[in-house]
Amino acid sequence: MANEFDPYREALVQETTTIWPDDFDDVEPAERARIAEQLHADPQSASELEYIRLHSGFARQITVTTADVERVGA
């Protein structure tokens, strides 16, 4: 279940994860890394954002969508 951007939780993010659906199997690893970096640099714009509670804060998890890839210029 995706969450809305939350500045409070964002300030407590300790880890980041990027989920790549099977639709993106043909994307090269270097391109995946570039896209993931751009998505995590601007999490407020991510289509599917989730915060997962950790003992010491939160993990930010972004599930990549076609809209995200088009937005970051892949």
C-alpha cells in the first residue's frame, strides 16, 4: 500500500529500496541505478512510495512505474 510523501518520516529515512516490476527486465543495471538515484532524490514525485517502519527510523521504498521512468527521462 503506497503512502503519500511525509516530511516527518522522510527526515527519519535510514534505508532506501527500489522495487523493479517484471515489466522493466530489459532495463540495463546502470540505467536502473541512474533512475533509482533520481527517484530517491525526489521521493515526493514518485508514483508509488512506501515508508516501512524500522527500529531506528524508516526505510523508503519506491516501486518503479512507467510514469516514473518517463518522468526521469529514461
